[in-house]
Amino acid sequence: MDKYYYITTPIYYPSAKPHMGHAYSSIVSDVFARFKTIDGYKVHFLTGTDEHGLKIQRASENNKMDPLDFCNKISKTFKDLCKILNISNTDFIRTTENRHKESVQHLWKELEKSGDIYLSKYSGWYSVSDEAFYNEDEIESKNNIKISKISGSSVEWVEEESFFFKLSKWGPKLLDYYDKNPNFILPKSRKNEVVSFVKGGLKDLSISRKSFSWGIKVPSNADHVIYVWLDALTNYISALNYPDTRNDLYKSFWPADVHIIGKDIIRFHAVYWPAFLLAANIPLPKRIYGHGWILSGDEKMSKSKGNILDPLEIIDIYGLDPLRYYLVKEVSFGNDGNISRDKLEDCINSDLANNFGNFCQRVTAFNEKNCDLKVPEFDKFNDEDNKILNNFTNNIENLRKFIDDQKLNSYVDFIINALFDANKYFNDQEPWKKKNDKKRLNTIVFVALELIRKISIMLYPIVPSSSIKSLSTFNINEKDISFETIKDHKHLKSNSKITKVEILFKKIIK
């Protein structure tokens, strides 16, 4: 029976070029997607760009461009970033696409049918930067400017006719859903934040604007455009051809297994989105995971602060896989992570060059001198052989659970410990002293080669290019990578040819 897995990144707002936060969201999502792929799942992996709203309209005006032309240009940079980061997404959606517009307008009609939309007047504080409405108690003055306490973005007073969604109606049902589905919002700190917000009382949500035109028109009133967040959130089902809920894509993949998002948009995903879905009688996603911010010098990276680390510059200097590994390992998933070039260089040297890369080179170089670059015929495994090999078998379900529970750092910790044990095993067994005991020498080398294979497979979701390179030693292609084979300790065929592993990661000289 086929197994299905649907994962999404945030839908990125292309008002400026991509930054490290975008890269991080995409990379961690890719790790989960790649793991599920090699574990036998049919994966649908969605990313894309959110291209409507006042911020886009103003940005296009500032650049003296037509809004769609502006979006075409900026959206391309996000699409290109997917390729540069080696993201394995199966779809890239743009909210300016017809398939999306049709889905959004249909969802609007469903909300109208449910009686959850009404026409009134909106007056209150609105952040163009956040595309968000804020209550009076969420606003403060700083340097004579009104800003959001939550994001720090400036807000402006807005008064206009607007359609409203009866968000207040859904508060009790949302709280009941959170209670019955304790892992719907993760990590727990995000859940606590959301529950507190909902318990504080929900106000009806303005879901249309008349003061600008760049957006999807309200089906029943073309003077209004649909609120950008109602528009954007719908991408998760419009990419599955909603409202056609009988098509194979929708039936196979909805509800989504997990929406990976930044913590700054948790309210939209964990309050507004499920309320819209409940009102439209659409199943809710299985999980919303709000990861932390990427910090530089203990501050969130932002264009206004001028502290952005450009992922493209980092990749150009250090390579892609080192950046992917560093972000996954260094940032405690779910928490904020402070990154720097110094830490990146230390990570490359210690984990990648000195640990994984060196182990692969040592073992295959030793094989070349003593086993003619062939998988040797092994004798029976001794206790030490069985101990290190069985560690993988005994933990294969734990590793799967780490991925399913988004415990990414636990997954990485296992790999790091496995690499430490592998190096220790090879050192302790001293095959170079066993040249008079060819059977034992061959067995040690065989076990070491199996360790390279197993660890390369586990590393594949994080550093795919480097792992493919190390697995090519055994003539294993990307399409043949299977997580299940980790528990097979005799997967490599004796006397089959291998190749020597060259330098996988260059050591950084400081």
C-alpha cells in the first residue's frame, strides 16, 4: 500500500530578495521531504510565493513597475533559490496563478455559504509590512511612531468598508481542537502562545480591502480585494487542485502532514487558517510547526537592520552542503539560532572535514592498499562488530520518530555520535596491525565500509550532494537510496568494486 507525505514551506512574500531565513525554512523542510522519500513515501513538497497585497503594490510602484512584472522578477529569485539550495520541492505555486485564484474565490463562496462573512466597516491599526491587523493593546509608540509590539513594524490607522470573517465564533471550537490534538501546534512554546491568544478572545477579522486593487477580487463585490492572508493560506489546498476534492492529488495528500513556518506567522497558520477550514468544512492539517528566527548578533536578521547574511554569498565561499548541515545542526529546531561565519567554519572543520570526510577517506584509502578497492569477503562478526552495527538496527524506528516529531536535532545528534563511534571503532580495531590475519582485517574493513554506507544514507536528507558522492563509492545511485537498508549489515556485495573517496569537504584554514 502506498504511503503519502505532504509538507509545505511558508509561502514567501517576494517584496525583496531571499535571505537566510527563507533558506533555513526551505532547507529544513527539504530534510523532512528527502527523508520521507528515501523511506518509501510518495512525497508532495510545496513551496512558492505570495504575490498580492498592499506591500507588493507599493514595492512595485516604488520600482516603477507593473505589479505582475515586479512579481515575475522577484518570484523568479525565490524559484532560482530552490535550485541553488538543492530543494526537492515537487511544486512551486504563485498566488497570481489562475489555479490559485479559482481556489481562493471558491473558498470565499464556501465561507459565505456557512454564514461566516458579513459586510461592515473596519477601523484600526494595520501594518503594511506584516500585512496584519493589530488590536489597540498590541500597539505602542516609539520615537513618535506607532509600531506593533509583536513585530516592531510600523502601523497606520485604516478606516474603510470591509468584509469580515466571524473569527470570534470559532474561538471555543479552536480551543477544543487544540486540546484534543495536543501536537497540532509545535513546539509547545508556540502552542502555549496560540492558546493564550485565543483564550484572550478573538475579534472578527477584516478579510477584504477597498483602498488598493492588487489582489484577488471578492466574487460578489469587485470593489474589494481579498485579504492577503486568506488568499495566501489557501495555497496549501489550491496546489492540490481544490475545490476538486475528488482528484488524486487532493485525496492522496490532504490533510497536509506538516506546515513548516516561522514563528512570526504562527497566528495566521494556527488561528486564522484552521478557522477558515472549519467554517468551510475542510479537514485541518495534521501539524503546524513554528520554527525560530535566524539571528545575527542576537538580533533577527532584517533588511532594515543591515545584518543579513546572504545565503548565496555563503554558498559561494563555503559550498552548499556545509551551509545546509550547519543550519540544521547549529540551530535548535523550534528555537532561535545565532549564526556566524566563525561558527560555520568550526562546524565544517570538526563535523564534516575531520569527522565524516576523513573517515571516508581513511577507510577507502586503507582498502585501496589492502583490499584492491573491492568489498572484502568478511568472516563472522565479533562482539564489537555486532555492537556498532546493531546500534543502527536498534535505532531505526527512533530515527523515523525523530523525523515524524520534527526532532531534527535528535536526528543530527545520532549521526554525530554514530560518526564518533565509527572513527573509534576503526581506531580501536587497528586493521593495519592485522596484516597477518587477513580474515579479521577484511571483516574490519567490511564493517567500516558498511558504516560509511549507513551514515551516508542518514546524512543524505541534510547534505544530499556529498552523500551521493560518498555512496557512489559503492555504485549506489540516488534513486537506489533506501533508509530501510540501514538495518541490513551485509548489504554490500563481497568482491564488488568500489572507488576511493576523494575530499568531500575542504578544511577551512583560519
